[in-house]
Amino acid sequence: MIRPTVLLVFLMISASLAGCIEEPIIGEPVPEDDPAIDDTDEVINGSNGGSGAGTGTGNGNSDDGSSGEPVNGTGNGNDNTDDGSETDSGNSGNGGNATDPEDNGGSGSGDNGGSDPGDNGGTDPGDGSGTGTTECGTGDGTYSSTMIAFDISANPDFTNIGGIEIDCSTNLLYGYAWDSVTEVEHFISIDPSNGLVTSLVELAGIEYVTSMTTYSDGEYFANMRGNSNDYLVHVTVSDPSGFTMTQFDFSAHPELDNVGGMEYNHEDEVIYAYASDDTNSGSQGQGQGQQNTITYPDIYVVSINPTDAAVTKHTQIENIEGVGSGTSAYDGAHYYLDVRNSGGGYSMVKINTLDYSMTTSTVLQSTNEDLSNAGGFEINLVDGLIYGYAYDSQAGVEVFVSYDVASESVVQIGIIDGVQYVTSFSTNGGNDFYALMSGSDRVVKLVHITY
């Protein structure tokens, strides 16, 4: 199952969605502008896209990997999108769009929801809005998966829950949700033990969101849009009301745009990400009877100052056609990114954050041939492995897997029960992995995996 986007976005090889689950678009569809980041963002496994609630067209995907923006409560339910960065397929229920896990979509450049390393713990006490009862990181090596319905009784108009990030110091998940009646985006907490959703602050001025979030030590960052500007939204969970919206500053590199794959290094106060230079990208006609030639945008590893959102360009990732959605991770010394290779196939790029040198692993395509549409990549700092999910095309089920980049091996850990659609939202704390997925009802729920 590829993961219905935003109702479940399939990812990695597919693309992601937010509002819908990859990045809910809260307003109008985003134009496709970057043929470089991959297509087929979320094709639903043998069924139609998310059941769009609302009246919007919900088609706005943008090819660049920067801000997808599935429509927040206004989608029409078109869940297939050709670009890989931001599908805004129709929203369904609380989760927005979803992508069928069986879909073999491309790897959109729109990244995903933050895939924070380790347990994303931290020392911030939180804002006192709730105390989760699920212990973080207590997995004993025994695999299990459960699906928990969101409790939105306090805010029954919430839709398109996304951007989840775990905080092990409070045992809470943080994220965002769209109020479909007041048409306001909210920063929220979720108690993973019972799915209780609590609004912490209204993010006034936000019209679109993406699945690009990152979190560490009480600091939550997201890529969102308002008034035609892309903002780095920063929320300190101990004081959500003091959130800031800072427009991305590309003045040092005006050729760049479309930030994606954000990962926050709290110790050095820097965000790692990628951005695209689409100066020479596009499609060129070759004459009657000949195929058009596509020139993909150049993709660069960048760093972002979380205070002023200034973007600094570093190393170009060469010989690729795009970046996978929702597939970045950070282990404290290396930034990982899923990329689509020139000529086909996917690889994991490992970037040293000291000198921005990089190596490439074919772990994503080197082992189990029955697995496809890998996504939800999250680093476990204890064992150094990347965890995520993929579709087992032979068994017809979504499975939880681990990736050893060094040995280029994939291990299938267990079946994720009841899942038919997935999104690009996931987060990991210790041996507890959380993701937004849904069953045949297409209602997005919180999936909790212990391993």
C-alpha cells in the first residue's frame, strides 16, 4: 500500500501530503512548478483518493519539494498527484489525504513530516496542557502495533491532523490541525495513550501547511504558508502563544527555493534541509514524434538559521531526479535523505553535517524485492538504525521495517495490522514509533508501534 496521501501518504517512493496529510492546503491548490521532484505522489491502492470534505478542488500539488499543502478541509478527494512534493489530495476525516500503500508512485520532493532522530526528548516541561500516559521508549524488543482513533471532542471541527512529533519528556505528540469552521490552523498536542487532541494556540495567518516539520528539546518548527509567503513557523511548547512566523530568507542564494526535509540540531541551533534551484529545469520539446526532454532542478543541501530563517547553500546532490517525500532523518552527526536516482531507483544519501560531504547507499532497492513505497524514516539513536514502513506486494500488507544503511540491508519486523492507507507523518521516541495511517474507512488514526 503506498500510503494514501494524507489520508495517508505513501511515501518515500511516493510523495507526501500534509493537510491532507502531507500538507494540508488550506485554501487553494498549489500550482505545479517543479518538474523536478517526482511524480506520483500518492496513488491510492486500487481505490480512489481520499474522500474530500469541503468544496475546494484539492489538486494543487507543487513539484518542488518544498511545501506541499494538501487542502485543509477543502479538498475534492483527488488523491493522485504527479509531483512529489506536496499533494493536496482531498481531505478525509481528521487526516486529510492518504495514499494507498500499494501505489508505486514516484518519490516526490516534498519531504516529510519531520523525522526527528532519537527520542526527540528534551528537557522542556511542556505547557501543562496534558500529561501523556504512554511511556516513551519502553519497547522491550517485542513487536506490536495498535491503531488509536483521535479524540477531537473538545474541538469537533478539527480536520487534517498532521506534523506529529514526539516529546519524550512530556509523553505527548505535538502537531497541527485545521478548524474547518473558523478556518484557522491550530498547534496541538496529542495524548498517545488515548488520542486526545488539545489545541495549544491558533496559528493566525497560516493558509497552507506542509508535512515538513522537525522537533527537538521543546522546539517545534514547520514550513507553512500565508499571504503567498513561505514561513518558518517556530513554536516553543512551554510557551505556544509566543510562536513566530519568519519568512525564509534566500537573499544569499536567490536562485534557491522550496525548502524541504527539515531536521533540527538543537545543540548547534541549526536546521538541515534541502532546497532546489530550478533555473534551468523544465520540459523541452524535441519536435514531432519525439519525446520531450525533462531537465530536473538541481537539489542542494542547505542549512537554515532558526532565528532569522536565512538559508545557506552547501553541497549539491548530483545525479538525481528528485527527493523522496517524508524521508529525511538526522542522527546528531549525519543528515539522511531519500533521493530518486537519475534513470530510476531510489537511494539513501548520508550527509556529514560537519563538512557536508556525502555518501550514497542503495539500501532502498538492494534487498527484499517484494517491498515498495518505503517511507516514514526515523532514526533510533540507540541502535543507529532507520525505521519506517513499506508495502509488501507479495503478502498485500503494510509492514514495519528497519534499514541498515551501512550494510545496505532491510529487515521486515512485523505487519502493521489493519492499515490500507498511509501518510508521510511519523515520529519516533526510543522504541516507540508513531505514524498517521488509516484502514478501509479512510479515517486517519494514530498508529503506535513498539519494537
